[in-house]
Amino acid sequence: MRINQEERDTMETNQLTKEQELLLLTSKLTLTDAEKARIIELSSDTGIRWFQFFQMAMYHKTATLCWSNIDNINPDVQIPTYLYYMMRYGKKEIALQNEKFLREAEQTAEILRGNGIQVIPVKGVRFVRTIYGCSGTRFMGDFDYLVRKSDGAKIREVMHSLGYMQGKVNFRDNTLTPLSRAEEIKWKMSVSNFAPYIKLTDDPCNKIFKFDFRHSLDDTLKTDSMQEILDYAAENGDARPAHLLIHLAAHFYGEAKRTVSMFLAKDFNIIKITDIREFVLRSMNAEEWDEAVRFAKHYGLAQQVYFTLYITRLLFHDGYESEIMERLGVTDESFLYSYGDNTLDEKYRTERSLEERIFACDSSEIAELPSFLAADETVPEGGKGAE
């Protein structure tokens, strides 16, 4: 039964299972002494169902972050030996993978800039170094950059010269097939980023490099807001924190709302909110919040930011969220419980509460292939559940 949004603003501890509470506590980098004490208490509880806990953590892409917190805060914790070695080796391998990925991303970005193409790193390619410290606590599956839509042809030329192709991977035989003309047109007409550029590697553990170049903040495909972000960065050497936050919020909102994201189990991965939370605590001050509110209202993105702060407050409740939400001027919260494929204007109301969606770790509400994918009966590389 769906919980009405007026009934509560945050999830109370006694409404969470021990595994859910431990997941939220350990899916953070910035922790209070009281939170650390609670992590010790929960992780020492012999009733903790560790396999269920790590199932949720893996779904939400915070598994190695959760494990790192538990191992650092409660080094005497007793978990099943198999899980211990999986987390230990997984963290080490992700750290090694991230270093390889960052080298490729940064070298390619420099080549793009050398060809007069402005690129701004976002999400994992920015945060692995600046927030997570290349420690293996933050998985990175691709490289995300903000770009000007008008640079699309130049990006294509440079990426092709570097061996990249806009296509789909078949991991069974390690081949890359170019997008069809119809698929290219669909991307251009309905998606806020260029079709991903992919290159096969000879590394059996990391078979591809993938670049995602975003030219619009939402699926209206308007470029004026992105233009302001890029113009500011060109004049000041980097993007403004407020503008990066708006991008993170718009991206999270888009994936939380799309039927295709729900089908691929990408709609409510907590790592996205962890990124936002840690970025806010490190980079946002009163002046940046003023700019974020102005920018969101000016470009019609207030709903996206409101939704993101609502979920951030629901999970972490750091105390700043309600004031900013009020300043955004959003009065109708009914959109919190709708979802739909934005590109085709399909709108549905979820039968599950937001809490249920977050902890369900499945896409059971999507009974059939979303129309955005069904149009040509294809699923993005890797199939359902792919990164």
C-alpha cells in the first residue's frame, strides 16, 4: 500500500529493517560519531542477514563503499568468509579498473580539448578522484561529460579517429555493431545525450571503454541551460558547483522517471544520491544554493531538483533539504509518484511507495519491454540490468 507523501518526510529508524538501516548508514562517506557508533552496533548484531544486505548494496552500486565503512569502523566484524573475500577483492579490482578508466578518459578529454571541443567531466569520472579518492569504493562503468550540441560533428570525428564507434556491444563474441540509421535518428530526436561512443579493449576484465556526451539537461532537448553551464566554465576554468548539482539532479530525475531506466534497474541506485549528498556537503554554500535555485527556476528545472532533494532527505536527512525545496516553489507533489518514458510522454502512477521502490531492488512494475526499446526490439548493450 502506497504511503501518502503527507504522512512523513523521512524514514524513521524503526520502520527500516536492520539491513536497510545499515545500507543507508554505510552508503556515505561523511559520517557523524553517532552514525559510526550505530554502524558498529548494527554490524555486530548476529541477526544481520549479510547476504541480503550485500544484495541490496550491489544493486545500489554502493557495495564496496558499504564494506569499506564497515571494515574501517568495525574491523572485528564477523561476516561470511565468502563475502569477506568478494568485497576485499572487489574493492581492489575496482580501484585498479578506475585507474585504467581515468587514464583513458583524461587522455581522450585532452585530445578533444586540443581539437577545440569543450568538455566538462561529471559523475564518476569527476568524483572518483575528487570525492572517493580512487580507493575502489566508487564503481565507474563509463565516462560522462557535458558538451555543446553544436560540437556533435567534431566529437564524432575525433572519437572515430581514436577507434570509438556509436554502436551496440555483443559481449558473447566481443563484437561492436554500428547503430542503424533509424537508431541514430531516435537518439538525436528524443535523448539528451549523443549515442554513447564505445571502443573494445583487449582487457578480459574491462572489455569496453564508453563515453557519454550530454548536450541537454533533460529530454526537452533545449540547450540554453547547458550553454550557460559551459559558458561559465569557459570563463572560469571549471563548472560552477550549483550548475553541476543541477545536472546531477536532472540526471537522477530522468532515470528515476523513465520506464526504460526502471526496466534496466537503473532508476533508484543509491550511489547517485550518495554522489549528490557528498558533493553538496563539500561544495555548496549559501551563494551556490542561491544560484542553484535561480538556475532551476529560470530553466524550468525546479521539479527535477525538488524530486532529488526529496529523495536525498528521505534517505539521509542532513538538514538543508526542506529549506531549499520550499524556495523552489513547487506546491503540487503528485509528480513524486508518477513515472513514464519521458521521450514518449507515457505517464503512469506507481503502486509502490518511494521507499518500496528504493529497497525492492527490482523492476517488477514494468511488465513488458518499454516502448522506447520495443520500437526496434533492441535492448542496450548487456541486456536487462546492464550498466
